[in-house]
Amino acid sequence: MVIASTVHDMKNSLASLIQAHGEWVKQLPEADRGTSKQGVIDYEFAHLNGMLVQLLGLYKLGVNQLPLRPDYHELDDFIEAQLALHREVLNSRGIAARYEVDDFDLPGFFDRELVGSVVSNVLINAIRFAREQVLITAGQVAEQVVISINDDGPGFPEQMIAQQSDYVLGIDQSSGSTGLGLYFAANIARQHQRQGMKGHIEIANGGQLGGGLFRIYLP
């Protein structure tokens, strides 16, 4: 509980820092905005915030205090909102992001905040490794809605893909991978249950862009 409280305070401090930095950037001359250094700052802000959200979410899951409030959401609207949150980071790093939805009338039944935090964190990871492009797709497979995030980077390590059922094994000190993001995503997916079916995630390499491919299945 002490650690969770500390993480919460850290998240609030980071939010204040991000806001102050954003106001400072607005005062800069146009030529000094959108630089590569600014891209690094924007990315690390988003990365840190995502990790703190994950830690708080996992704590709440552990003490059964993470409420699940599923509702119907339009997938194109949901994905557009996620991309808008990271537009500055994408632009500053020169990455083109787009989305495709199989059926624009296709609704998803999920907790918008929780699934949004998963998509946001996976998107940040994709931005880190992408060379030029990121693609988010959504569609229906059997009785589940599937949201996929694909990049044109080097892809996931083969060992991580082979051992994806045990995300603790994704810890890699040489690359800085903690496995926390996938562990968090898997837990959020499993919280979504319907008619005896549980949500789950998958990671692979390939897809339309040839790099890392993350999928979350929601019943």
C-alpha cells in the first residue's frame, strides 16, 4: 500500500511536470518545436506515465479494487482517441500512424479506460521500435473483437514469443524489457469475460508492416 501510494504521488508529480513542459514548449519559437530532442522528451514522458498507470492497475488488481465498467464503444472513435493522445510523440519522431476498422458500425463491449491504457502502452512501445509506420486495426474474429497494433520495426524477440504464456520470462536486462506491459495487458484482457469466454492477448511478428504485432481479444 505504501508503494502504491508513492507511485500515485509520482504519477501526480509527472502530470504536473508534463503540463508545465507543454506550456513552456508553446512559448518557444516555431523553429525550436518538434525537434528530435523534443521527441525524446515527449516519448519518455508518455513511457513513464504508462508504466506508473500499469503499476497502479496491477496493485488494484491484486487487492480486487480495479473496477470493470464495460460498455459498447465505436471502435473507430476509440482508436482515433488513442492516436490523438500520442499525436505529438508520433509527429516529433516522424512516425506515420493510421488505423483500419473492418466495419465502422462494429461496436466493442469493453472498459474504455482499461483497454485504452493497454492500447496506449502498446502504442508507446511500438513507437519506440518503429522505423516509419504504425498501424492499428480492429475487426471481429468469431465472437470476439480483436484490436491489433503493428509496427515496421525489428519485431519481438523470438524467445519472448515462444514464452509469451509466462510474461515474467520476458524480463531482459540487456534490452530494458521488464515484461510488465504484457503482464498488465494479459490481466486486463482476462478481466473481460462473456458467456464463459475470457479475453486474451497474443504477440507475434509479421502483419502488414512486418514488425511486432500485438493483438488483444475481447469477447
